[in-house]
Amino acid sequence: MQGYKMPNEFLWGGAVAAHQLEGAWNEDGKGMSVADVMTVGSAEKPREITDGVLPGKNYPNHSAIDFYHHYKEDIKLFAEMGFKAFRTSIAWTRIFPNGDELEPNEKGLEFYDKLFDECHKYGIEPVVTLSHFEIPFHIVKEYGGFTNRKTIDFFVRFAKVCFDRYKDKVKYWMTFNEIDNQSSFDNDFLMATNSGILFTPGMTDREKEAAMYQAAHYEFVASALAVKEGRKINPNFQIGCMINYSPVRPLTPSSDDVLLADKFEQRRDFFSDVQVNGEYPKEVEAYIERNGFRPDITEEDKIVLKEGTVDYVGFSYYQSTTVSSEKVKPDELSELSEAIAKNPTLERSAWGWEIDPEGLRISLNHLTDRYHKPLFIVENGLGAYDKVEDDGSVHDEYRIDYLRSHIAQMEKAVALDGVDLMGYLPWGPIDLVSAGTGQMDKRYGFIYVNKNDAGEGDLSRSKKDSFYWYKKVIASNGEDL
Ligand code: P53
């Protein structure tokens, strides 16, 4: 398929997160993170979050794909595909094992020195997320995660240490991964991963929602303070926010459905609104007030938010969202997922995620209109079951189809709609542990890793058909799809 050429400096590559591929969960002084207490689940069964690491449970992130010891081999494969950029995160617990120490763990810092050096060896630009679902479990247990103002200081200390150490190796940063996921505040997994919150049994929805607005506020302040510190350390840093973007549409043309879609969007975009504009949007301010949530927001916080706005908007795109006022009336919207209806025009993945390539072009246009900032697609992709043939090959044409159709829409947004896009980093260029289900068999990779949900396999790496296809896309700078 014929595509449009992207600008010369366009960052083609891929994206991962430390806890989903590194393994080595307790090596070289690493502490226990919230990801280390999550068991394996499936499309039907949610992951269990246990109280510490318990015997007899399967915790897939503990060993993952052992990138900690395989990173040289893996980066070499990324280089072979022609990657210009590689997004990963720094595991907070490698640097501050408990989170509240004053001094960092040197061994942890050394690992990322080696990793970033390895990237630069091939001219690959690291793109780094500071907090990607990896908050230290000690902060969760002892401080209540981000419901506690003290956690701001722990995060900012961590951010400063990373900025200082890697100031000449990393230019592109993001503060909190998919900070807006917590808008689904009754989802235990998303609250634990976003904000380090474990709800006590019997907590009401109102209490959960109040906790979410408090935690989100402290994350905004932590993010803004980090941005300010980062600029002092290296004025050339580009520091972005990171949201899980999903354009919202009404199921029918009724005014109630349209208003509901608008309310949904306002409540969901609130997170990036604050990080880009440095202030709360009117609708959410009114909503918080009307519901009496009373988060602790000081005058000093407001100044910090204004001073620490982000340089770009990083986002993941997997699917669009369709809402119906048959599910919830616009004025009664609180937990967002309650409003979601199935879109009858779209196909779904084996995990029920709706496939909507045009939604990516719509997203790029919406975000440009809303924020007037450079955008960066830092996740996109299809989780699928792969079949390994007798000769070891994987014919993943479904993955190629998904990515091709999305890239084609992305290219239209750049070439026809004038969107300022920094790059495209599809999720999981190498198979890794799924965040949502903990599975290995929910695969995104161009590179197959021999390991399954039960943890069996020799971890050997091999190239899928999509590997050769993506290599060609990058070599042609997007023209040859
Ligand atoms: P998995 C929920 C909804 C959308 C994206 O997801 C999400 C999640 C959390 O599962 O996560 C992002 O692995 C996230 C990655 C994650 C990826 O999407 O559940 O930033 O860590 O792996 C894909 O299929």
C-alpha cells in the first residue's frame, strides 16, 4: 500500500515498560513494586493484587522476558528494524527500592546507563516514562500511594535523580503513563497501577471517586514540579504528559447522547487539560464542587501547575469509545465506563478491544485542536494470539493489517490535516507481559518470545512476518505500507 512520507526527523520505533519486560524483579537491589504483587489473569479473569508476594502464586512480571539480561540482543533487533526511538520506563524500585529513601541505588542507575548507551550505539533515541504502573509497594502500603502529599516529594526526588544522571543520554521524557486511566475509579487494577491506591473493602463509589481526584491532583503537582526541575537540569529536555486517548462518539444523534459524549470527553480529557493548560477546566471544577469532594489544592499548587506545563502530548491509541444515554444520563455521569456501549460498526480483538483505524486520525485532529502542542503516539497495537509454524515462522498478517491501517490514518493526519506529530512508537515491539491480564500469550510483538502464560519456554527470540514489514515501513519513512 502507498503511504505518505513522514518528515525527516520523524521518530519511528516501539514502546515498552520496565515491569513488563525486564524481569530480574529482585536483582541488584531492586525493591518490590505494585506490578510485582499482581498475578496472571486472562481475558475473562482479572489479575489478583496480593498483599505482598505470596508463595504458590504466579507473578508473571518477576521474570517477564528477562530483558534485564537480554537487552543487548533485543536492542540489536530493534536496530535491525531501523528504529529511530525506543520508549521504555525506568523502574522506580530499581532506583529507590522502597521509594522513601534519600539516596538512590547505584546498581539500578547503572543498568539504565548501559541500556541508554546501547541504544545510542545504534542511533536510537531513548524516550523515557518515569512512572509506568511501577510505584514502590512500600509507598502503597505505608503512605497510601498518591492519596498522600508526601508521595509528591518521593516522586520528585526520583525524577530529579533520573534527569541528573541521564541528562546527556535522554532528551524525551514523560511523567505518568496513562494518567487518565483512573477515571475508571472503581477498577482496582487501574487505581493500583495509576496511583498506588488499594481500596479497603466496603468503600463507597463516592469515597473512591474522592480519593481519585485527590491522587490525580497530587500527581499533577508532582508532574509539574518534575517538569520545572527537568528544565533547570537541561533546558533542551522535552517533557510530555501521557494519556490513554480514545475519541468519544455518541451511539445515536440524540442530544442526550451527544451531551453525554461531551461530558465523557471533558471528564476524561481533564487530566491532560491540567497538564497542558496548567489549570483545572471549568466543567471538572464545577463537578468536584457540586459533589463536595474537596481535594486538598493549595494556592501554591496552582502556581506550580501553571509553571510546570508540558512540552508535548504523548498518548496511546488502541480504540475509540462509544457512549449511550440509555446507560447513564449526562448529568449522572461519574464512573466513566458505565456510559460505554458497543459500537455496532466495529470489529473487536480477542480481548474485546474495538478496532477503529479512523479513530486514530480523529484523535490526532481532536488533540491538535484542543492543545495546539506537538503530539507523540507512544503506544498503538493489537494484542493477539500467535501461532508458531513448524519452521519457527509466525505469519501475523492480522497484526500487519491492524498497524498498516492505523499508520495510513496517522499519515493522513500529518500529510492532509497538518498535525504536528513527533513519532510513532507502537506498543510491545517484542512480546512482553500484558499489563491488563498478565498474560504472555496476548502478544503485540514484531519479535516473538518463546514463553507462554504458564511461564514455560526458553525465552528465545525470533522474527515474525511483521518484523520484515515494519522494517520496510521505516526504511521508506512511511511511504511503503
Ligand atoms: P495490555 C488499559 C486500557 C488501555 C491501555 O494493554 C492500557 C490498559 C491497562 O491494561 O494499558 C496500556 O497489556 C499500557 C501498557 C499496556 C498496553 O496499554 O493490557 O500503557 O502498559 O501493556 C496494552 O494489552
